[in-house]
Amino acid sequence: MGAMMVGSVTTRLILLRGNSASGKSAVAAGLRDRYGRGLALVGQDNLRREVLRERDVPGGANIGLIDTVARYALDHGYHVVVEGILHAARYAPMLDALRHDHRGRTHAYYLDVPFAETVRRHATKPQAAEFGEAELRRWYRPLDLLPDATETVIPPTSTLDETVARVLRDAGLAAG
């Protein structure tokens, strides 16, 4: 991880972090829908759970895979959205190296949603039967911010549309 410059001055790297059911995947999908082609989604759940079928453990293979996929897409001219819980204790070194190696602008967001709201939202998801409140409570980390204080905290009062519009505007990817 790290040491090689990636992307270009025109590529954008967007980091979306937060607890389970905080809206990260919905925001990422909204960004893709609004922006269109040229925006790569690098989802922690997809790479960790689907591609590798790996548990989220310290030093897991998914950490390097997320880094590799994000760097590859940036080097091929894509704007990249890396989204996932991405607990700071496990993922901060990789995210920090990726951010520092990226030639373009990077924007990092933390979706701050209270525990009770994550439980309510989780119940509406397709995978709601796979795990429940006990697991959500075990995984929940209040304001698990990266140590460098570069993340913008998105409050639970921000709607999906407002959050998507803000990220696109901040990154300079909004139409018009």
C-alpha cells in the first residue's frame, strides 16, 4: 500500500464511512445515478463479503483489495467512491496512504447516525434477516472518525438527496 502516486489532478476520490445502515451505499448509488459513467464504486461489503467472503478482521485481505481496486480505477481516469464501515482502527492506514498518493482532490465523509436509527433502517434492508440488533450493537462505533480530522461529518438530519448533492458539489462533480 502507498508510495505510488495515483490518478490525475482531475480525478476525485470520495470516502464514505459510517456505521451499518447509516446510508453509505444509498449515497454511493445516488452519486452514481446523478453523475453517471466515469464514477467507480468500490464497496467494502462487495469486496469483503461477496468477492472474498472474508470476516472483517485486522489485517484482512479486503483492505489491500479495496486499495488496489481504488488505485486501478483512479489510474484509469475514473472518479472513485470508496464506501463502507471501514473502522478507523483497521482501515485508516490504507485510506491515509490512498488519500496522500492521489494526485486529485479527495473528499471524506462520515455519516453519523444514532444507534436506534441504524436498527430502524436495518430492518428495512434485504439482508435484515442475516443479522440483528445484537450484531449491530457489537459493530456500532459512535463517531469512528479517521485520526487526521479530514472527514466532514454528515448529520442524521441530512436527507439522502441533500447528502448526494453536497458530495457532488464539494467534489466539483455537480452538473452545471
